[in-house]
Amino acid sequence: MKFNGEKIAKYSLMLVAFSALASLLLIAVFILKEGVPFMFKVGLKDFLFSSDWNPQAGKFGIYPMIVASLYVTFGAMLIGAPLGVAGAIFLNEFVPKSVMRVIKPTIELLAGIPSVVFGFLGVMVLAPMIRSYMGGPGLSVLAAAIILGIMVLPTVISISTDAIAAVPNSYREGALALGATRWQSVHMVIIKAARSGIIASIILAMGRALGETMAVIMVAGNTVKIPQTVTDPVRTLTANIALEMANATGLAREALFATGVVLFVVIMILNAIALSAIKSRVRKK
Amino acid sequence: MRIPPKITQVIAVAILGTATFLTVVILVFIIGFVLSKGLPGVNAEFLLSAPKDMGRAGGIFTTLVGTVLLPLVAVAIAFPLGVGTAVYLSEYTRETQLTRALRFGTDCLAGIPSIIFGLFGFIFFVVMLKMGWSLLSGGLTLAIMVLPTIIRTSEEAIRSVPNSYREVSFSLGATRWETVLKVVLPNALPGIVTGVMLAIGRSIGETAAVIFTAGSSLRMPSSVFDSVRTMSVHFYILATEGISDEKAYATAAVLILSVLLVNLAAYGMMHRFISRRAR
Amino acid sequence: MIPLHPIKISVTDFHVYHEKDEALRGLNLEVRAHRILGIIGPSGAGKTTFLRALNRLNDLVPEMHVEGRVLLDGQDIYHPDFDVVSLRKRVGMLFALPVALPMSIYENVVYGPRLSGVRDRTRLNEIVERSLKSAFIWDEVKDRLQMSGLRLSGGQQQRLCLARVLAMEEMEVILLDEPCSGLDPISTAKIEEALTILKSRYTIILVTNNTKQAARVADETAFFLSGEMVEYGNTEQIFTVPRDVRTNDYVTGRFG
């Protein structure tokens, strides 16, 4: 009797596990199935490097969107990475533990703010400022980069903080015992030790910025054009998918899946690099 | 002339401190700004009455309902699937290439942008399976989105149960399933629940995947096949269609408070989990 | 003349392997019912491996496999048809580090009986009182049975673990793996006293790093060294006139 119960439990769990994994596999396979054939139908070169996006006329060049995504993400990291890493270092090394205990959860809680709220503030507060001080429509690469940079701050700070906190205290004590100031111990020893974790945090944040949709749609302007200056409006890959989705049929729909594949692949590669950077640090210990 | 290290330190700390201060100020400003413009519009009437005139008047009650029901459906699907998978992977299988690959795949999927889930959900559930824009389509899509997270946090919680407990249970004549049910899961539960609450917190703020699968109907849903509008979708529509800035801010305030609440509950639970372990 | 106790466990040509390494070599041993068998020897001698082989706890480690026979009341416990779960209900174990389950004292003790299907509250209460008394801990905890077992001291937790084992109705053999290694002398004495009384109802096998404990408590003693059983016999004989020189060296403390 008992054996039957055991076998039922084991096989039920196996079924559950396989269903879960199957559904995860489903989404990966589905996207690839819808997107990859398209890339061969239209030609990878035309798809990725043509600036002619006109689904009605059968033109599917996403080059402007690729450039837009790259500029916006890069810009976001220019803002988010230094601020985030600086914050992580400062909080871990120069701030008493009691203050840290309040600030760190605050920052993590702030990571839960929905992206649409960021986007809204970008529209209401940031874009007008850009319009007045720098010209252009306000909804621009710059606006998107700033908003995204702020959005990824919690990610960079929290993962970098973990990396820095994981540096053994003996390193710090060793440096200080040799007569180094706090700052010297930080930039000569600790940052080096936490380097892979910090880099991982930046890479993961990059993946998040690349995948962000709602905030970007609200502040980036959504024009299909290769930007000449930071105040030009642009449309990122993610925005493109969202904006075209409702009306897309047939080949146009496949084009969106193909865009999804491009994003999918790039972000998976980024995450894999970041995860292996973290793992190699753990192994080095 | 070499700058003395003490001075370098002062400069460095000043720069770092300013950066941190800036970060905190920005983040606090965002919350403060939204709450200050939004909270005045939030009252019992706002929360409990339905939107009127496309949201120009009235409240957000139906969207509140949508925001509660949608994650509920998602969790109802993802929780048993996720915890069951975690139990199977940690208790019934050995660490092999396959399990490592599976774990890597799950981790990778956790980083996929939500718009892609929205695209998938739209084409697969809404169109191909003809479920239409509905609680079900949205719930299934969200479930797949949070599944990797639930599997990962559940596995961690299960693994943190000391092996000695398992050994004792076995030595008293328990089978593996009995050990899982009576010793492992009860102990891993706080960690598992924390993971679920974090997933719910994420679902509340989720817009891209939801708008394309659950739709944006302002009516009260009567079944899982009805479309619903969540607060974040409502906020997005109010904001981008310029319907009402005032209502938009108020909705945003409620949104932010809900997310903060859920996250606080999750962290509170995690704290209890950690302190109980220490005992 | 003491009547010869019947053989409870009979080990014949028993080998235990961890992957390719031989942890236990060619063991031949007979454990008599209602006696305390002490197993002594330096760390790594295979004492724990042997103990865990008797309730097949080694099954949990997939890299371990066995050869040879272990008969409990004449039945081979490693036979594929033999019910492992029922084996563990007859052969219980106490570990070196007391492991109270993270539940109340009451729940700890009734864990085993509940698994066997005992539901009746009165009966469970009886079992709890009887077991805690037999483990010499009833007076200390009778007013706080709902308290978490983790809040007890080390010595109390170990006696709780003993009560847990005693609560199982079909229990016949108690295996103890260095149960007093972390405990203070008073707790140790209490456990030793309990064992001496319990042997009238159970068969007891006690692995210990402390030779004096074996001398105090065990009726028979076996000396293990490097995966082999070097010598086995009446405790007094092992400690006064051992047959093997290695046994002599160990019990006189020449190595440890």
C-alpha cells in the first residue's frame, strides 16, 4: 500500500516537472518557429541592416530600431552604471551598518515601481525639461536613456552590493593593517576582488534596459529614424514589437517574432555572460 | 606633487557620497512626487467605485479587481507547477548534466523581456487557442513569466532545509514522499511563499505582457474568459491617451502603494524565515 | 550461568563499498538479543558505516553498495523484496549530533507512530508519556510538551531523540552512533543508565569513541580498525585480555 503511494507521488511530481519545463520550452520553441523562418525568407542582411521599415509594403528593415536600442541602452548604462556602482561602494564601505539596513531595502523596494510610472514621469517632467533646455520634441534618446538609467539603478546597486559585501573582511583588514586609508583599501583591493560581480550587475542591468518596453514607448518618441543627436526621437526594438503587434498579420507578424528572436538571443547571451562571471568568482574562492 | 592619500580619500568619499545621495534623492523624489500628486485623489470612493466615462470620472474598482484576480490566476497555475518541479528536482533526482542544463535554461528564461511574453501570449493564447483577451490568457502568460522565479526560489528554500532532518525522518521509517510532506515542505514554506509574493509584486506592475493578453475591458469580469483591466494598464491608458492626469496620478499612487505593500510583506516573511533558522 | 541470548542480527561476509573504495571488509558478526554491543575503534574505522548499513540508511547515498548478508531474525535485510521502511521501524537510530525535528516535543515523539497510522489522541498521549519516561526526560518536559524541541539543551535533545525511537511500537533494535560525544557528563550518565535498563526490552548497538563508556555499559564489544573488525567478544575479556595486539594497543591508549 505504502509503495503505491510512493510511486504515485514520484510519478505525479515527475509529470508536474515535465509539464512546467515543457511550457517553458514551448515559449522558446514557438518564438523561434515563428521568427527564424522569416529571417531566411526576407534575408538576414535586409532584416538587420536595412533602414526601410514599411510592413504594408513588405519592407522589414529594423536597422533604425537596432541602433535606437543600442543607443538607449548604452546611454542608460552611462548613467546607471557609475551611479549604481558608486552607490554600492559608498553604502558598503563608508556608511555605518545601521544606515545601510534602512537604505538598502528602500532601494530594493523602489525596484518594484512599475515601469509605466517611470515612463509617465518621463513624459510629464523630464521631456518638457529637455524640450526647453535642449530643443527637439523632448521625447528622445536622451529622455529614454535617463529614465532607463534610473530604472536599472536598483539592479546595479543590489547586485554590486552583494559582490562587494562578499569580499572577505580579511582583505579589508589586511589592507588597513598595511597602513592604507579606507579609500585605498577600496580601490586597490576590494573593487578588484568584487570586479566580476560588479561587471555581472552591469551586464544584467543592460539586459533589463534592452528589454524594457513601456517606459521607452512613453518617452522615446517612437519615430522610425536613425538618430542624429540625443534629442532625436527613436523607436527601439521592444517599442516596435508593442506598437505593431495589434495590426500585424502574416509576414508582418513573423517580422515581430523575428525581432523577438533577436532580442531573445542577445539578452540570453548577456545573461549567460553575467551568470558565468558570477559563477567563476564563486569558484575562484 | 603627489596628493596625500588622506585628501584623495576625502575627494573620493565626496564623489561617491554625492552619487549615492543623488540616487537616493531621485528615487525618493519619484515616489514622493507621484504620491503627492496622486494621494489627494485617493479615497474610499475612488477605490470602490467603477471607472466612468473611460476613466475620466469615477474610481478604479474594476481595475483593482483585475489587479487582484490576474496574479491570482497566474499563481494558481504557477505555484503548484513551480513548487512541484522544485520538489522533484531537489528531492527525487540526482545532480546530472540534465538538471544543470534545466536550471541554466530556467535562469536564462527569467531574463526574457516581458514584451516577448506579451507577444507569445497574444499569438498563442489569444489568437491561436482562441481564448481571446481574457483573465485566462493573461493568467497563463503571467504564469509562464513567473514560473522560473518560483522554481528557483522554491528550490533554494528546499535545499536550505538541513539534511539531518531528512535523515532523521528516514531513520524513523518515513518514505521519501512522507519526508517531503512532513519535514521538508513545512520548513521550506516561508522561503517558498516569499518567492511567490515577490512574483505577485512583479505581476502587479506588469503592463506589457498584460495589455496584449488580458485586454483592457473596464467591466467587472464574470468568468475567466472575460477581459480585465489591471491598474497598471489603466494607468498607462489614462496617461498616454491624455484622459485625465488627475486620475492617472491617483491610480499611480495606488499602484505604488500596492507594490510596496506586497514587497514589504515578502521581506517581512523572509525575515521571519531567517530568524527562525537562527533559532 | 547466564543463558545464551538468541541471535538477533547475523552479519556474514559483509562488504560495503563507496564507489570503488572498500569501506567495510569481510565482516562477520553476531549480535545477541537483549544485550548491549559496544563498537570501538579510531575515526574512519568504518563503525558508522556499519551502523548505517544495519538500518539501510546507506541507501540514501547512491554511491554506496554492499555485498554479503545481514540477517535480522533470520531474514536478509538486503533482499530486494525486503521492506526498507518496515526495517527502519524495527531498527532505530540515534545520531552523534542530537537532531530534534523543528516541531514541538510532542510532535517529535509522535512522528513515528503517526507514520504508522496511529491517530487516536489518547493513545498518542500514552505513547508520549511512556517514551519520555523511558528516556529519563519526562519530568523535565512534561509541562512544556508544546515547546519546540529545538529549545532543549543538547543532552535533553538527545534524550528526546531516544524517546522518539522508543515511541515506535515495533522497535526491536536501537543503534546509537556516538550519542554522547557532545554531551556533558550528567547527560551522558543519564543516557547510559537508560540504555542499561532498556536492554531488557531491546537489542542495543552502541558505537563509541570513548572506550571507557564501552567498558561501563557494553556486554560485548567489537573493535574495528580500517574497515575490518579486528576482534569481538565479551567486554571484560576485550579490555583485560584481548587476543589481538592491535586491540590491546587501542584499549590501552597507545593510539586513539
